[in-house]
Amino acid sequence: MRHCLPLIARSLENNWVTGESRSTGRAERTSVREHVRPSQTHAEEVVANASGENFPVALRMLPARHRRHLTNLYFFARLTDDLGDEARDAGADVTELRLRLLDELAADVDRIYSGGIPQPPQSPVMRAMAETVRECGVPAQPLRDLIEANQQDQRVTRYPAYPDLERYCELSANPVGQIVLYIFGVATPERIALSDNICTALQLAEHWQDVAEDLGNGRIYLPGEDLDRFGCTEADLAAPAANEAVRQLMIFETDRASRLLDQGAPLVGTLRGAARLAVAGYLAGGRAALAAIRRQRYDVLTGTPRGRKPRLAAELVMAYLRGR
């Protein structure tokens, strides 16, 4: 899927964990890509390297307890996405393999929440996540939803209408924000509703940034009804550069994501301290990503628009101070 690492678990990846090793000074994120079972992945290496990965200055200010739990969440989301996106085994049907691996990961989630004496998860990533679940009171559904989103990605490659895509975002993105609120001990129904708006917007921004990449993987997240409305075809999306129809479509979709971000933005003002800083970072990441699409004149086909660090820093400060 590589989308719950959207500006959502990719807000975790791009804005919180840079993947740059202090020891080497270069990108050194260990991949969890060539596995047969979740218990036999390179996840041990991923967890071992976590303390060597840099956090941006603002988020290094978070208390160590929160950084630890956010890192556990990051690696759970990353493992889930990699099993759904990258797992391969010679001679095996890729779809069947990924679905089986995701089922095994779901079984690990069930072990954490089993009644009586909890069974230890098989995956090292899930053993770390179990600590977060226990210490922060994280419910099971958000974890199960993230796995279900990756299962859906094995079966669904097109979304006829926006509500279909919105339901997918409820599985692929919103659970991450919900878990973050539990990590900071500030989860309430009202805050979760606001967070869901932010997270759906972040997921949409990720999709709009990665139109060409997703098409290369056989997926189109742009709603079919919107493609029809602006007269866009799949052949248009496969072109080396955006034509006018694609640009008009991306203006529409970028504005839609921006409105959702604004609807969720008051969440920042309900928070204080570390939680406020973290959520302001989410919001800033989304605004910087959408600004990058606009800066590229809505041509998402010639290259992936990425937010600039100065813009991200400025958006973070403004969101934190304004509370929205």
C-alpha cells in the first residue's frame, strides 16, 4: 500500500522518522521486504536500528516514552505495508502470499488481545507494539483496520466513487491518527472525529502525490466518477506529463484534501504540550504536501511532488501557535 505511510504513516516516516542513521549519516532504513512469514522478516533489524534513526528537532523534544510508542507504531504500520506491498516468494502467487502473511500478522494482533494470559506475538515488531497497546490502552480495531486496508489492496485496484475511496481511508489512514491519540492519552470521540478528517486528507494527499507510482503498480485511487467528470482516461494518467484535463482533475482533488485538513485542524487547539506538537506536525505535513502539488502546477506525472522542509517547518509553527 505504501500509503498508510502517507503523510500519515508516511507522516510518521517523512516528518517524524527520517531514516538517516546517526552512525553513518546516510539513509539506512532496513527493509522488511523479502519475507516468508512475519516471524521470519528482517523486522529484528528494523527494531534494532530504531534508536539510530533521527527525529526532526521539534519531535525530538517529545518525551522519550512518546517517542518509543510512536516508533513502535511506525514499525507496525511499516511492516503491515511492506507485507501488503513488497512480499514475494519464488514460485508463489504474490496475491495469495501477501494475503496469507497479512492473515498471520492479524493472528499476532489477536494474540495481544487474547483473553486470559496473553500469548506473545511471533513478530518482533508486534512484541514491541504489544507494549504500546498495554501501556497506552490502544484498542484492537485500529490495528485490525490497518491490516484489512492492505488486504483490500490485494483485491481492489479501482474506486468507482469518492465514498468508496473514503471508506478505504477509514481503514488505511484514520486508525493511525486514532492510535496516536491513545499514545498521548487524549483520545475522545470528538478528537477522533477531527483526527479522522486530518488522516483522510493526509491519505488523499499521498494518493495525489503518487498517481504515477500507483498506476505503475496497477492501482488508481482517483475516483472513477472524477476521472469521467474531467474527461481523464487511464492513458492520460500513464502519459509522461499531465495534460490540461489531468491538471484540472488534480486541482479539484487537491482542494478537496485541503478542505478536509481545514475541517480537522481545530484538533490542534484542543491539545497541549507534546500532543499538540505532534498533531501540528501531521497537519503541517499535509499542508506542505498539497503546497508541493500546487507548486508543480498540478502535474503529478512528471515526478512526485514533495514538501520542502522550510515550508514544513513554517506550517508546523503556524499550526502550533494558531491551534489549527
